[in-house]
Amino acid sequence: MNYYSTDFRLGILGGGQLGKMLLYDTRKFDIATFILDPSKEAPAQFGAHHFFQGDLMDYETVYRFGKKVDVLTIEIEGVNLEALEQLQKEGIKVYPAPETLRLIQNKGKQKDFYAYHQIPTAPYLRFSTKADLVNAIDQQTITIPFVWKSAQFGYDGNGVKVVRTLSDLATIPEVECIAETMIPFKNELAVIVARSASGEIKTFPVVEMEFHPEANQVEYVICPARIDATVAEKARAIALTVAEKFNHVGLLAVEMFQTQEDEILINEVAPRPHNSGHYSIEASYTSQFEQHIRAILDLPLGNPESKVAGVMVNLVGAEGHTGQVYYEGMNEILAIPGVTPHIYGKRETRPFRKMGHVTIVNSDMDKAREIAQKVKETIKVISQ
């Protein structure tokens, strides 16, 4: 199919920062885009050819939107799967497929999937209610500490909590959940896999993630990961297996733990472009966003390897600041060679809200990490 400068229509469910960055590449190829997002202030609204405001979990809204396009993809997992299934039956190409999303949307089902396919993951138990979880603790079926995760729609900084004492249970909501054994890991790693509709598959290099200790959000992404080559190859091999078992089309971000014994355990996956791949816009031959477009349109996949070492710094709202956003220190970081900021277009800041990121590229990884630290200390996301 001729996608370029034609009547072909690509639909994207979600108009957040990932949708906005996907549009960098659709506009490069002059591919017509349709965006659906619940917010009238969605960051992607200005870059799309057509923007629609609506509930991503509402059947009729998603179905009607999907009928306007030829290929439908996502930038967020929280979408109505029944509508996607019906659209797929009617000939609309939906990537990733709704059956894949159904497995991934629920973390309990996702963990069961790994167990069934003998893919290494941390030990876990599933609970239908908070009361069941509390009862399991009382019966010593599970012991503190552990990692609590909401089964539905949790992500970094939301729906994830380390339970270290009984009092930590007070803030856990009444939802289906999993309790996961805490792993004494060396590193948190990630591998982004691209798989096309015809089955071509490639992986980006392994990245290393450093997390904010309080917000449970990624603070730095470092590529390539500072790990042994044999561990990196093991991580990429497991990521390939996961993508193939899911029969995934598009990008799949596979988050992992490297244990003290250098084993690799799957943490969870995201079936879309991901925070761990933002560095690729500046540092890679093919960015994760271009690769996702290539994969879902069944085009030849690009070269995912890095041109240069890259470090990504997340820009999140500073504690104690809520309201109209102001980026303090922007001029200072723009004066540093190899530094590129990406501002997501969210007008309102609040503590730990993802507002943008900064990529640092350098031929020397140690130097890139040093500059990243300087950037982190210089730029502040505050309110006016």
C-alpha cells in the first residue's frame, strides 16, 4: 500500500507525549493521522491531521473512531478491547492485536502468561481483593516485604507500591492485585523489541534504568547498559522470546531485573513506545517511534543500533509545585553540547508528573552520564 501523501489514514488511540512523538515520524513520511484522546489539551492534538476528544474506554467512541481509519494503533494500554475486536473482525488492521492487549492489560494474566511459557519472572501470587491479600499475610502465605501491583492499568509511580510494613497496606486501594517477591537485583534493564506484521523482528540495545527512590519512576535511562556482553545477549534473547510468544506487532518494551547471579527475570512489558526508548530519537539510527510506524505498516524495519552513547533524563514536576508550568534552567542546559530537551506540552505541572525529557549524547558514556547529572541538577519543573 502507498502510505505517503495519499488518502491512507492511521489512527492512534491516545494523544499524550508518546502520540506526540509518534507524529514526528508520521509527518516526516506525510502519513495522514487521526488521534483520539479524552483531554481537549492532549499534547498530540496539534500535530495530527484530525483530533477527536473522547473516552478511550467507551465502546461506541472507540468503534466510531476506528471506522475512520485503515490501521489503528495505541500509545496507551487503557483502551476498549471489545471495540478493537469488532473493528478487527470488520477488516480494520489493529496493532497490537486486541488478544495481545488482553493478556498485557492485566498484570495477573501477564504473569500467568510468563509462567505458562516458562519465561523467567519473579515469584508472585494473584488476589481478587485487598481482603484476600490481607488474609494471605495473616496466614503467612506471603511475607512482608513484597511489591504490590494493581492488576489493571498500573505503571511507574501509579498502581505500584513496596509493602515494607503492615501500615503500608492502609493506602492500598480495593482492587484486584498481585503480590510479587522482592528481587535483590543488580540492575533494572529494558529491551525494546520491534516486530512487523510479517514477522520481521529486531531489538534495540539493552538499556539500564535508574529509578527515583520515592516516586518509583525512571529517572535516568542509559544506553548501552553498563553490563557484561553475555548478560546483554541473554536479555535480548529473552525479550525476543517474549515478543514472539505474545505474537506482538509493533513495539514491545520488555522491562527486566538482572539478579545478583546475572540471571534475567521479566518484570513487565508495555506494548507501545516506551520511556526507556526515548534516548533513541537522538542516539539511534532509527528511533523507537519510527520503528513502531515501520512495524505496524509492515515496512522494512530500520537499524535499531546506537550511533553514539545516550542518556535520557526524565523531567518531572518538582515537589511542592502545582499549576502553570515553568522550566527553570532551560537556557543553561541548551548551552551544553549534545543536550536536547523534549517538552511534552502539558500546561499544568504537579509533583512527579512526567513533563518532558532531556537526551544527552556523547562518544564517551562516562561523560554523557556526568552531563546528565548536571542537567538533572540544573533544570527544574516548577509552577509560576
